[in-house]
Amino acid sequence: MKPRQPGIKVPTPTADCWEMRDGFDNLDCYRPLIDKRAILFSAFDMTKLIVQTQYATFHNDLHLQNGATLNPVTLAYETYGELNADRSNAILILHALSGDAHVAGFNSPDEGRPGWWDEAVGPGKAFNTDKYYVICSNVIGGCKGSTGPASVNPATNSPFGLSFPVVTIADMVESQRWLLDYLGIEQLLTVTGGSMGGMQALQWAVSYPERVKSAIILASTARLSAQTIALNEVARQAIYADPNWNQGDYYGKSPPNAGLAVARMIGHITYLSDASMREKFGRRLQERERYGYDFNTDFAVESYLRYRGNAFTRRFDANSFLYITKAMDYFDLSYGLPSLAAAFERARSKFMVVSYTSDWLYPSWQSKELVRSLLQNGLDATYFEIVSDYGHESFLLEVDRLAELARDFLGRLMTSKSYKPAAVYKDIAADI
Amino acid sequence: MKPRQPGIKVPTPTADCWEMRDGFDNLDCYRPLIDKRAILFSAFDMTKLIVQTQYATFHNDLHLQNGATLNPVTLAYETYGELNADRSNAILILHALSGDAHVAGFNSPDEGRPGWWDEAVGPGKAFNTDKYYVICSNVIGGCKGSTGPASVNPATNSPFGLSFPVVTIADMVESQRWLLDYLGIEQLLTVTGGSMGGMQALQWAVSYPERVKSAIILASTARLSAQTIALNEVARQAIYADPNWNQGDYYGKSPPNAGLAVARMIGHITYLSDASMREKFGRRLQERERYGYDFNTDFAVESYLRYRGNAFTRRFDANSFLYITKAMDYFDLSYGLPSLAAAFERARSKFMVVSYTSDWLYPSWQSKELVRSLLQNGLDATYFEIVSDYGHESFLLEVDRLAELARDFLGRLMTSKSYKPAAVYKDIAADI
């Protein structure tokens, strides 16, 4: 399933590195050009880990929080490493807004760049595939192989568009629970993710406490703040404002690329920090010696944003952007409860919560609020605040620090006594 | 020129306060509804200060930094208080991105809301019009009565649109220098402004050191950061993406309101702070008891942004938004110089620099960088960092603290020895 092909040469990073590594959600590609470090490409000198994206389709009614049902439900996923005999070494990784199941390695020897968190997942890495069986699942509502607004609505035989039901983080987790059942995983050693991936991981610990031995929550929150809702809403408004969006009915026609590009540019600013933008771009001009006094690109940071915004339209569906940001906005584990602490009354997992000093999208106070709520329930919760200038993207970039923390945390878990799973849900029918 | 009409009743603030005070750049209106304070409306119980916007048109070539010339040049302005006998009590107030000359009072007894900084300008206020002669000047490139892209190009007899030359902060100041000459003001007691107003004030101190006895710089910077350039660029992209923008050629047709609204929403998020949005909106729903699971407005913060974005399109020109944000992006007093300190070698003014702890658009490090550069030149510079949760808008809202600081600073100036102005520029011809 995971043959390794040694000795495959990978192109050296060049000035065209933006192009080469497009599709990443982070600035990996850009960083070496700026600070002259090449550490990010070190893995390229080794072998290429080849992995295939797999698809599980479930012919069951997925009962969504809004009362609607979805059937069939396809989830894209990838796996790495080997499940051990007592099935106790499974790690579920969940991705952020625009991520996918392809977390590490290469889907083919020709693929120019590895998965989105290749630095953290692989042999000897933070999530060590020599020891752990790593699963990365995509989300419903997305456009990366799982059922979403671009999927064909069986009732009409044409794409759902806006007739796709609004899904929540809990709905995403429910479909992932089917996937775990299908894979025969009774209990996860850990469930982890950054940003929206962390929200899914938290929801897992709340929805299925007995199936989650531990959760590692990175750069995330237990409930979206007003500021983050506002940023999501403005990004959605940029899509609505594009006449090509056409109330979501644009499949087979010109998609709302202009609006989606603006939405993505807003996002990119929020993933960085004032400090990292100052370091990476400052007021450096782009292929100019002096100001142009026109509306073309003057500054490198403008060029970067325009490039990233446009590139995003080639790999993401605008309707999925709407559905996924809305799922995030609705995410509030305390919804309908007297307090956030009440949300964790049934939780039994061990938690490691990590925030990053310069992350202003999911600032540390939100992680601290979460940890307080866990401790109020007597749960085993560890909190780390990592000093980093990389902003929200720190969770993707500060992998050395994460590797240390994860190694300790997971190592202790493997030797500690496991909770007895209360039940394994098997009420699903799947095909792949 | 400034008759006062006592006893005019002003409507009590209501739940419809957003509507009533639309046009403000700040959350004044919103604050009383949230934190139950009514202080912002206290002035309403008094008399109405009636003031007329005036217009000075200069029939001279304004030589712009990009090499182009502009002729004629109209500036909108307002004045308050009386110029004293030795013309030593003039204060020039300069406004932010979307402001105008109407800084205080009412343009008519029927006007529902006062000028944009009425809390800080008037009898007994921070800029006390019983003692000082206050001038507020609009900017070229804008759409509030001064020459800008919506003005008629005398060469074509139709609106400039994108054929309007790109202007800079220095160009704005040059036209304001004409206005000062026209008004017969040899030296300003102080020049002040927040945000882009502070940039103009700094430029005044650099371009015309002998005409600026002091400068009060609020929530501003000596050079725009990469993050702020990025935010401006995304806002511009939202306008470009609107087909109605039509390369700036939309006068007499449908304007790019959808794009401009998105641009403004981005701006509004940056004017607030994580903390102020949490306090004002949190996750409060808008006229709903439960989540709607649709793409209508769920959260109060969404409703607020949509409202503000749309309202802005009724009072601002999209092309002016482009020109003014571009002027800000180009603002860098160290441009072409070895250091920021070098920019102030000729400066002779006294400076008071104020930043606000939660302002992430123009964070305190930028004000500190500015103050360091001033001190490196042996200039008299005072710095205050005001603790406030109101974000960038603190400069508009924290007027009590500002009043204390300004009263001290200006009081000391009035009694100190004035620089002898080197020259008064009179090479202009004006009509109003």
C-alpha cells in the first residue's frame, strides 16, 4: 500500500518556487527564498513515500444537524504506516479549511510537491509512520473527493450547488466516524489537527469520548470568535459579489474566480502575522526599482497575494469555500449549554492544546479558555504556547517543536492503560 | 461664519442608531447600545454648532510626485473658532481614509449627526474652539468636495476616472499648503490627525518644518507595513473584481457597489479589535433564536458588516478608495533615504505621538519606531501608549484621554517661544 521508491530525484527549489509548491496552505515554499534556509526541502533528498488517495462511499442516511439527510456520502482519505495487532496505534489527522486527505508523501513519483503536512507526518517525524498508523480524512462539504456542493445530487442528477445541505463540524465528524468503523478502528490513539482540523478533533472528543484516547489541538478554538466569523463573512461576501457565482449555480459555466481569489487573499493575510509579513516582504518592491505610481503591482506582498488568490481558484470550489467557512462559524461546543465546561462533561480523552504567540486568527486566549474548560472537568490537559512569528501558519511551520511535544505525549499514551471502548459503531454499509 | 443656534433638539439615540449615525467611520453609534453608556450623545443636549463646508479652488499647476500636474485643484475645508491677532492659534486637522472636512458641528440644523470627530473638536474639547482656530482640510484624490477621480477632467470635459493621476500623501500636503497660504496662516500651532491623518501631519512636519510648530500623531505610522499594504490591496482587488468597476469608467452608470462594500467590510474589521468585537458582538445571533443553517445572516457581527459595507457605497466613490489607499501604500518617509531618522533631519516641530494597545492596523511598534527616529534627531518628542480595547478606532473613541494630553501639550506650546517662520508661500491664485 505504501511502497517506497528510493533514489528519485526531486527538482531543486528555484525562484519559481511559488509555482512549484502551489497548493500548499502555508508559506513553506516562500520561506527558503527569503531567509535562505533550505531545511524545508531536506526530505526531498531521501526517498519518495508514495501513497494513494482512497475513497469510501457509504450508502446510509447521514442525519445532519440541520435536520436534512445526505446519502450517499463519500469520504476521501489516505493512510500511512501499519495498524498494529491490537489496533492501538491509529492516529486520525484532520485538515484545515482548504486542505485535503493528502497529508504527506506523494501521490505519484512525478508529483512535484508532497502532501500539506509532510514535514510532520512520515518516518521519524512528529507523527511517526514507522510507529503509528496515520489516517487523514477529508471533510464533507469540500471539493477534494468527498461529497460536497459540486457532487451530483441523486435527486436531480445535476450538481447540488446551493441545494447541498449546510453541514457542521459535528456532521463532518459523524461521517468520519463511519470511516473509522469501516477501517475497523475502535479507538484512536490520538485525533489531531490545526485550525479547523483542531475543531474536528475537539468535536471527536465530545461526540465519541470512548473512541478518542487523546486529542492534540493546534492553533484552534472551541468556538469561533466574532472576529473570525467577520473575516469568514467578508470572504463569503466577496464570492456572493461575483456575478459568476450566480447563487451557486455555475458548474459547467464560468466559475466565480474573481470573488474566490479575493476571499483567499483575505484568508492569506490572516494566516500570517504582522511580524512574518514584515520579515518576508516588508516594503520590498516587486521587479521594480522605484514606485510605479499606478495600480499595477508595486510591492512584493501584493504580488504574492495576487498570485496565491489566483492559484487557489484552480484548486478549490467557491461553493465549498462557503459551506466550510459556514461550518466553522457555527462551531461552538457550548452552543445551547450553560458554559463551555459543560461541553466536556462526557469527555474522557487526554488533551494536548498548543497555541502560537503570533496567531491572531486563533489567539492564545482561546486555547487557554479551552484548557480551563477541560480542567474544570478534571480532564488531563496539557497546554503549550509556542513562541513563533509565523502567525496562524505556525502550526504547519513550527514542526520541530511540535515533534518534540508529540513524541513525548504519544509515547506516554502508548504505555498507559487504554480506556475500554464503550462500543464500536458498525451500522454502516460502505464501498470503495 | 460660525453662528450658534441654541436650543435645537436632537433626536434621542434609538435602536435604529446605526442608521442615524451612518457615515461615521467609527463605532460611536454602536457603543452606547452595547455598553449602555450614553456619553457619546452628551453634546447633543447642548447647542448645535453650525458650520459650512467651504471650497477653495486654486488655478495653479500642482506638481505631483509622479511627474504629472493637476490644475485646477479644489480643496474642501471647514474652520471653527477664531484666528487670534498674531495668527498663532491655528490647528490643522487631517482626516483618515474615508473622512471629510466636516470634522465637527452640524452643516445644518436638520443634520442628524455631527462631524466625524465632534467629540474632540468644539468648545472646551480636546481641540478647544474657544481658544484655537481649527481648520479641517479634505484631500485630493477623494470624493468629498476636493479634486479627485470623479471630478471633470478639463482636457476631456468628462470625469477623470483612472486618468486621474496617482497622488501621494506629500501631494495632498502640498495642496493643503496652498490652502494655508490662502488662509494667511504662516505657522500652525499644531497639525494633527489619526491614521492617514497622522501620515499627512508627519508629512507636513517633514515638507514644511518651519510652518509646523508641533504635530500630534495618533494611531499612525511613518511608513505603511506589509500587512497594511496587503489589506489595502485585497480591498482594491474586491473593487477590481466587480464588473461594474469597468476600469474606473462607471460614472453615470451603475457603480461597483458590491466590490466597494466588500472593500469596506475588510476595512471595518481592521478598525476594530478581537477584544472589541468580542465585547460588542460575541457570537450573538441577529434576530434569531437558533442557527439558521443557511447563508443568510446568523450572527450580529455579520449583520453589522453587511450594513456598514452597503451604507458606505452611498457615500463614497470606489475610485477614490483606490487612489487614497494607494497613496497610503506609497507613504514611507524613509523612501530613498538610508534610514527613517534621515527623514526628520530638517524637522523642527515638537511631536506628540500616541498609539493604542489594541490597534493592530497601526500597532505601537510603528509609533515607537517613529519616536526613536525623532529622538535620534534630537527632536522634542513625547510618546503615549493608551490602553484601550477599541482597536484602531481608539483614536476616535478615547477622546477623554486625548483631551487631557492635548490640553497639556497645546497649553505648553502656546506659552513657549515660536520658531520664526522661514517663509510663507504665496505663489498661488485661489477662488472660492
